[in-house]
Amino acid sequence: MSRPDLPPPNDDAGFADERPSKTQRKKASHELQDLGEALVALPESRVQGLDIPEGLRDAVHEYRRTRSHEGRRRQMQYIGKLMRGVDTAPIRQAVLDMQLGRAKDSLSLHEAERWRAELIADDAGIGAFVQQYPATDTQQLRSLVRSARKDAALAPEQRSGRAFRELFQFIKQVRDDHE
């Protein structure tokens, strides 16, 4: 006979959903440890600006001071443990912002390199660059392109590379000013 105050014996599915499985807990723990690794990779200025408990901030600082492999491994586990009780949303956002910033920087450098190659290859590149960035000092741009072309015409062992760098810096500066 079944008692009315107890759930039916085959209703175990309701109890299983209340608590995560060991696999789920381990997965969550590893994700927090990975987030902790990303946290310690952030610059100190970004970590100081985060809204995290002082204990976690101290643990990150201690990780950076630790030199032995085993010590760092254990400290990282401790950071993961501390992060279990912390709202990880600001940390995830800071890591994402940092990664996005690096991607944008890389994209910007590739774009400047593309412009430099286009400018050196053909005079039409100068017109296209000036059309894209109207505030450009055209006279200085033409001078830098001319110097870079002269440098490129020399034998490889006679090239200084200075003109290429100056043209690249000029392009980068114009693009940064434009944004």
C-alpha cells in the first residue's frame, strides 16, 4: 500500500532534476577554471577595475607572483573554487572585451598593410586612399610613397625599410584620426 504523504515510487524523475550530475558539476568547474585562466591573463589595470571580491583579486595577484608550475596549477584551482561563489558575468564581459579589442587591433593592422601595398603598387592607390580619407595630407603621402618605391627598387641587402615603416605609420595615423 502506498502512503498518501509520500510520492509514488516510480516518480524518480522529479528528484534527478533538482541536483546537477557529477559530470555537469565537473564541467562547470572546468569552465570556471578556464575563465580563471582568462582572468589572470587580463592586464592588472582591467582586473583592478572589475567588481570582484577582494579574496579573488588577491588570489589572481598571488598567481602572478607564483613561479613554479605546480604552485600555479594549484593556485588556478583555488581561483576556480573562489569563482564558484562569484557572479562571473562581469569577468566574462571583461575577457570578451579584451579579445574583441585584440581582434579589432589585428584587423586594423592588416588593413593598414593592405593600403601600404596598394599605395606602393600603383598611383591609383593614392587617389583611392585620399578619396577614402579626405583629410589626408596628400603631399606628405606622395612623398612617403615615392620614398617607399625607391627603397623597394634597391637590392634587398641595400634596403633600409625605413620608408616602409614611415608609410605604414602614416597610414595608421590617418586611419586612427578618421575613426
